Amino acid sequence: MFGLIPKNLDFFEFFDRAANNILKGARVLGELVEDGDIEEKAKLITEIEHDGDRITHDTVRMLNQTFVTPIDREDIHGLITALDDVIDFIDAFVIRVHLYKIKEFPAAARELAHILLKSAEETVRAISCLEKMDSTIHHICIELNSLENEADRISRAAIAKLFEEEKDPLTVIKWKELYETLELASDKFEDVANILEGIILKHA
Amino acid sequence: MFGLIPKNLDFFEFFDRAANNILKGARVLGELVEDGDIEEKAKLITEIEHDGDRITHDTVRMLNQTFVTPIDREDIHGLITALDDVIDFIDAFVIRVHLYKIKEFPAAARELAHILLKSAEETVRAISCLEKMDSTIHHICIELNSLENEADRISRAAIAKLFEEEKDPLTVIKWKELYETLELASDKFEDVANILEGIILKHA
Amino acid sequence: MFGLIPKNLDFFEFFDRAANNILKGARVLGELVEDGDIEEKAKLITEIEHDGDRITHDTVRMLNQTFVTPIDREDIHGLITALDDVIDFIDAFVIRVHLYKIKEFPAAARELAHILLKSAEETVRAISCLEKMDSTIHHICIELNSLENEADRISRAAIAKLFEEEKDPLTVIKWKELYETLELASDKFEDVANILEGIILKHA
């Protein structure tokens, strides 16, 4: 359960791993909603989610064993948790796709998956600027916020349409939850952005 | 993005602004559920929610730049976040009213809005006692707790009635969520009360 | 509101009380889903939930008044909150049982209640090892994690079956929420396990 932490890993490398793990997950999610082959892609995302758990676990473990940290302890904990939440919600979406035997994805689901992919790319970029406390992060955070607003807009419009056009209540229940789960993943990217901004500000 | 913080503002003034912003929102909510004119009131609440975001952002920013704080850092953060959550849930209610094209409000929704208004008034009062660490806060917190219990009771009774009397499942889904969202706003007032009690206790 | 804290109580005794209170609640839950007599058992669980609130309140109060704590302040707060969340979700389940006028429980609900009971027993055992920082806790935490995975599996299978076999959408809405609430109680046991692991690790 408690494997050895590779000696040469620091917190910034953990964040980098977590962000790249999300990017990997967001790419597979994009393939799942575009090309189908749901069964295989879903299995892959569950593995990626497990990898995320391990990265989070190792980071928290290192935090508990480190006396002096390069950035505030609460920010390290907050950041790795928010990164973990993103991949958790992507996995939660895929679990529900399986549960509800979804075979096809409407345009809104594909658009939301695309926004998550873009958010993942921006997050990898932001994290890579963190160690140098590069102020570019501010601009990336603004972009992450605007991607979250876009996800919000798409998800709300899709749910409104569902209530207006869909006759089967069970389909409404399923898709309402599916859209909301993708939207929550997007919210978590915004949390990541807010924590990054806070860190940069303290070190300004 | 990071405007100048007015120099003469301290944390207590930020809390006061946040509480009065909620009161403003709760008043507009009361008008929305009573008099209709939903479109215009909803727009107003969204603006008030944005103002709340700005107050929270500025408070967190000042917290990050302040070395010695008048009350514990985690309490400042917890309090401003809980205040922000109240107005977020009021806004979430209004967003769903729009999404689900709600045109009329049952008695239970009006009663819940009324409880939120009373809670907002009590919160403004409690916050105004905070700087002097006035023990009146205890009594206000008891009142906030009892308002939350009342909201709980109303919301549960309304949902039970919905499942018994409403034939259309989509209407059940919509109103269940609407009642729960108002109830969550009320929960957040209780969080505010708990944090205030903790602060008073530490300074007793 | 602020009764005297018994002088001879320390934090470990508070944790012990909270864990045993959960165990009491989980036993009554087991009886409720097995033998019926819902009305009386539900009343009992609400009382147990109130007891939990009082234990949490007293713990937080003592934390606020204690300068040097035997384990990190944030861990004390996190642990007592997670323990409180468990009994809150058990109570939330019972509230919904009452609200939705549930009279009979399918096998999956009984299995989930049984897992919660086993998790409560393990939690009492883990807490009793805490003061001595006994490394047995690791093994108990692994067991709590595997119980949570089992609860996850059962709850998901039950929800999938619901969507496939149940014709009445309102019954789907009710039971989906009931299963999810039991699953959330199980999640909170996992949170307890994670916090315990963190504490043990810091003191290793």
C-alpha cells in the first residue's frame, strides 16, 4: 500500500504527473464520445483514474513526511485534490455511461468532452509554469474560467432541451445526470485555476 | 482581474459587504417568487451573484497578502466561502427556474424564500456584532439554526407531497431539485452560523 | 447550548464515542431494513444522529479551546467531521424512507446496510488503536476501502437494474436516491480511513 516514493520526485513533478494523467483521460474521453468503442475506452479511463488515485496518495504521503514545503501545505493539498477530482468526475461520467447502457452521444456531450480536453491542455501548461512562478499562469487561469463558463452554457442548454423535447422520463434522468457530471469535471478545472492563482499571488 | 483593494477596507467590512449582498439577493428572490416578473429579477440575481464572487475574490486576495489577521485565517476563508455559497445557491435556484421555464411558484417555494430572507437579515445582524465579538451572536446563531430546521421541514413536506400528488415525472424532477436548492441555501446559512460561533468561542 | 465538557474526556474518547454512536446507528439501520418497524427505528436513528451532532460540537469546542493537541488540529477536525458525515447520511437515508413512504426493502438495500454495519465495526476497532498509534490501523483501513468498493458495486448494479426493470419513473427516482445515499455513507467511512492512515503515517 505504501510503496517507496521515487527519491527524485518533488511536488512540482507530482502536479505535472497529475495534470498529464488528466490530459490522458480527457483524450480517451474524447475518443469514447466520438468513435464509440465504449467498452474498451471506459476500461482505459478507469485505469487512468486509478493512476490518479496513486499520484494523489503519494503526494499526500510525501506532504505528511515533508517538514518544509516549497509552497503552502494547504495549497499542495488543495491542488492535488482538485486535480484528482477532475479525473474522478470523468470516471464518474464513464461509469454512468456503462450503467445506463448509453450507446450514442448527442452533440452537447461531444462539445463538453472537447472543452474538458482543452481545459486539460491548459492545465498541463499552467502546471508547467508553476515552479518558476511564471505569471503566464494568470492568463491560463482566465482561459480555464472562460472554458468553464462555456461548459456551463452548453450543459444548461442541453438540459433545457431535454426537458422540452424528450418524452421518456428515464432518458431525462440519465442524460441530466450525465451532463451534470461533465459540468462538474469542468468546475474542478476552475477550482484548479483558483488555487493556482492564489499560489502565484502569495509568491508575487 | 486583480483590481486594487480599497485601502480602508478590513476583513469585517468585507464580511459586511458579503452579508448585505446576500440580503439584497434574498429580497429580489422574495419579489421573484411573489410578483413574478421572473426574467428581470433573475437577471438582477445573477448580477448580485457576480458581486458576491468579486467580494469573495477580494477577501481571499487580501487574506493571501495579510500576514497577521484579526481572526484565524481558516475562519476568514471559511466564513467568506460560506457566505458566497448562500448567494451561489440562490442563483442556482434562479438558473433552474429559467431552465425549467417555471412561471408560477407554489406556497412552499414562497415560504422557503421568506425563510431565506429572514436568515439573511439575521446574518447581517450577526456579522455587524463580529468585530466587537458581541455575544449576541450566540442568540442569532440559534435563530439561524431554527430557521434552517424550518426550511428543512417545509422542503421535505413539499417533496413528499410532490411524489404523492404530481402525476408528471418531469415536474417531480424539476420541483424536487428546486426545493432542494433552496434548502441548500438555507444549509449554508447554518454553516455561516457554525463558523461565527467558533470564532466567538475562540475569542471568549 | 454550550454544556460543560466532562473534564476527563480527551480527543480519543470523543472519537471513540463518535465511532460507537455510528455503530449504534448502523445496527438500528440493519434492523430497520430487515424487520420493518420502520417508524420506531427511524425515530431512534434521528436521536442517534442528534447525539452525533452533540459529540461533534463538543469536540470542535474542545479543539477551539485547546492549545496543544495530541494530533494535528486539522486531522482532529477532519476525523470528527467525517465520522459525523457517516451518521448524517444514515439519517438522510431514513428521512427519505419516511418521505417516500417506503415499506419494503430490496435485497440490495439490505446488503448495503450490512456493509455499513461491518464498516462501523471496523471503524470502532480502528479508533480504539489510534491513541497507541497501533499499526493494525493500516489493515483495518484496507478492509474499510474494500468494503467501500463492495458498496459501490452493489449500489451501481442495483441502479442499473432499476433503470432496466422498473416501469414507474417515480420509483426509479426514489430508489436511485436511496441507494446513492447509502453509498455516500460508505464513502464517508473511506474518508475516515484515509484520515486515520494520514495520522498514523505522520506519527510513524
